[in-house]
Amino acid sequence: MTQYEDDFIQRAAERSLRERDKALAQKKAVLAQSEKRIAELDVIFKRIYEDNISGKLSDERFIKLSRDYEQEQAQLKAVVETLGREVKQQEQKKTNVRKFISVVKKYT
């Protein structure tokens, strides 16, 4: 291979790594937000339960709110599961690209 081919391969690999880093950071941010919201929903659910028990919230309203919050939480848990898998896969790919760049640098 020529010098230019080596440079091209190295730059392409580094660009790929930067793009993956950016995508990975975005997914991690969404993952963290989703996990935070799941925890918030647990607190909210406890609060509406206590309000229902104390009579501040009607049974009908409690049922509606709890159903809505449980549905939101289930959707978020699915997002967390999916993103968790994707983050793990992307981190593995990132490691592979770093190894490739290291090999290219070693032989150029």
C-alpha cells in the first residue's frame, strides 16, 4: 500500500470512531434520562397512592393516573433495555475500531 492509502484508512477509521463516540454519547444520555424518569415515576406512584389512601385523590382518578404512569414506565423500561443492548454493542465496536487504528499505526 502507498502512504496515501495508509493515511486514508487511518483517517477513515478515526472518523468512524468519532461518529460512533458521538452516537454512543447520545444513546447514553437518553438511557440516563429514561432511568431517571423511571425512578421519578416510582416516587410519583407512591405519592398518588398515599393521596388516594388519605382521600385527597378519588379512586377513579387514582386508577387513571396509575394506569398512565405504569404504561409510561413500561415503555421506558423497554427503551432502557434496548438502549442498554445497543450501548454495549457500540462499545464493543468502538473497541474493535480502536484496535484496528492501533494496528494501522503500528504498520505505517
